[in-house]
Amino acid sequence: MLVIRRRPGESVLIGDGIEIEILETNGGQVKLGIRAPKEIPVLRKEVWLTGCENEAASHSVTQPSLAGLVEKVAEWRSRT
């Protein structure tokens, strides 16, 4: 891991097309500005991890369990 110090207004370049600029620091927080090509997704890590967990969970659902869930939802909807 590369560790560098930057001040507000300074930037870091990654490759030819990504720039990360320090916009503001306030106590223990840092506000970043990120310029990247549209085809490169820029996500907060926790959002990416949630997506990975959802993807893994979707592969573990079996057809019978999904059919049972559909039946339960249909029963619930008919009661309301």
C-alpha cells in the first residue's frame, strides 16, 4: 500500500484517467473528489461489499425454497 500525505487542493493520479483530489479536511474526516472515466465504477467499499454479499446470497437460493417463498408471499397478499 502506498501511503502519501496530501493537503486540500492537492491530487493523486492513478494511471492515465483517474484523479483523486483532496477537497476538504475536517477533524477526522476527509472529503475527496474523484475524476474517472464513465466506464470505471467508483464505489464506496461498503457498497461494493454489500453487492458481493447479495450476489453470493442469490446463488445460494434453491428453486424449491424460492417456490416456497412465492407461495408464502401469495398467502400473505391474499390476507391483506
